[in-house]
Amino acid sequence: MATLASLRARDFLSSIGYSQPNDLSIEEMVWSLGIILKDEKIEGSDGRILMDSDSAIITVNSEIKYQPRKNFIIAHELGHYFLHRNNTKFFSDTEKTLSDWKNNNSLETEANDFAKELLMPEFLFSPLCKGKLSINLIKKLSGTFNSSITATVLRYKDLGDIPIAIIYLEKGIVNWSFYSHDFILQYLPKGSKVRPGTVAYDFIYNNVELSENPELIDAVDWFPEDFNIEKYSKWKFYEYCIPVSDLGLLVCLWGF
């Protein structure tokens, strides 16, 4: 079901005639609204927006060099502009707020939903993500839409046709997890520690280099407390891990 944030993003894209990936850059979208976009060093922030009812200034930390990351930050700030400018005039976003995908009542989650639809519109993304899931597909989609791997894999979770779990770890602790509706195991408590037997554990605690290819792991090593684990105790998943910061690790699990 489309959220209010995603519907607002669709309306904006329609209003500017967006019909193909990268028809317009995110910078051009900003300029079309008369918003000032600045690139300068910001202490303690990745991006921020100062706005009133009909104007705004978006600033992106110039220390960030990865363009898909910058694109997401700008799209996130645009989400605040479209959704929140009548309530709050200033947002300063950090890695933490930009990683807020889980809190359904959060203004940051709403801005992320807006950014996801703005950068990877459903009507363009959905036809390209059908069929066998692979990391190459995720990377191809990321390149097509100039979006970060994290945002892309979360978008695949929404629109792809292969059951997938996406888990975000910080220092080996589960920070959040998302599942496509048909992923068979879904109980992984926030705050739980990554377990031995997983690719993530070996990378974090045993300094094992991550493979370029997904590796088969036992389902029980990720979901020992799930109510259905006895039924699926012999199942295996593909696991692929992507470092997304000095402390953060994105884990993707899917069937084979």
C-alpha cells in the first residue's frame, strides 16, 4: 500500500514530466522548485534543510563523495520540504536519522519513504526487478537509478518477487530488520547479537574477508527464536553482506 509520502513523491514526478530513470538529476529537481542547494562542510550532519512555506535551502556535507549517497540525502531533505515544512522549519540529518526506516510514526521514516519513491519510482523500478535475485541485479538497479545499495535493496524488498530479509547490524547488534511479506522466518529481535555460523559473524568477529558471491547458511543461525524454526530447521538461505559504514553492515538473506 502506498504511503502518503510515496504518493507525494509520485505527484511531484508527474508534475515535472519524469518518465525515465535519470530524466532529471536530483539537482535539477531541486532547482525546479526554486530551492537553493549548497555543498559545504557541515559539522555533525550529513544534510540539512532550512525552509518556510514556499522556499528552502538544502545543504549537503561536502565531505560525502559517494554520489548515490548524496542523491539520497537530497531526496530525503526534499521529503521534509514536501511533507513537514508547515510544522517544522529546520531538519539536520545524520547517518542515524537517514537510517530510520523502521519507525512508522517518525518524520525521518516519512522522508525516507519519499526519497525511495522519488529516486526509484515504482512504475519504473518494478518492471526491472522481476526474476531471479542476484547481487548483480541489485548493483545494476543501483546504477540505473543512481541510488545507494541500501535504498535499492529496500526498494527490491517492496517490489521484487523473491522473498528477502534485510538486516542492519551495528557493531554486531541487530538495529533493524525488514522482510518481504512472503519471507518464511521473520522473528529477529532488535538488539540481538549476530550468531556464529553466519557470514556476518565471521566478518565482524573473525576478520574473514567478505566474498563477492552470496554464501549458503543455515536458517537456524539467523532465526533460532522464530516460532516456525522447527518446521524450517533444515532450510538454508543465501547470505550477502555489504559494509555501509565503519560500524554498519547490511545483511541480505534470500532463498535458493
